[in-house]
Amino acid sequence: MTYQINVENIKCGGCASTIRSKLEAMEGVDKIDVDIGEGIVSVEASEDTREAVTGKLLKLGYPETGTAEGIAAASAKAKSFVSCAVGRISGED
């Protein structure tokens, strides 16, 4: 099954690279596609992985749209800068 998650803070291919590599390493996740322009992460996995995937996205700095506010949103944005840089170093812009 495929489901989509609207997320915040995706800015570039580096962000997308980090999201793909970290989520595809999770058990039960088969494939990840990232639409940078729309801020959508498409996940090919069973529906019971959704909570773990959204939790991992939050930890990486890409919270599901509307779930992080105030300090949590600022923290997520800071984490996304780090994830973005790691993704760029790994080879995607």
C-alpha cells in the first residue's frame, strides 16, 4: 500500500536524499518518493508503519504539516538544516 504524508521544511534534493535514505532503512518500508515542490513524502509500506514513519520524519526535522508549533516547529526547522546538509554531502543537491 502507498500513503502520502504532507511535511514541512523540505527545501532541496539534499533534504529528499536524507528522507529517502533514513526511511527506506526502516523495517517494513519498501520505497520512498519525495516531491520537494509539494512537500509530500509518498511511502510504499503497510499502513501500520505510518506512526513510525511520521515519528522518524519529525526526528529528522520534517514534521507532518500542522503537527509542530512554536518551539517544536523551530526545533524541527533547525534539525532539517542538519538533515539537508547531510543529504547534500551524501551526493544530492
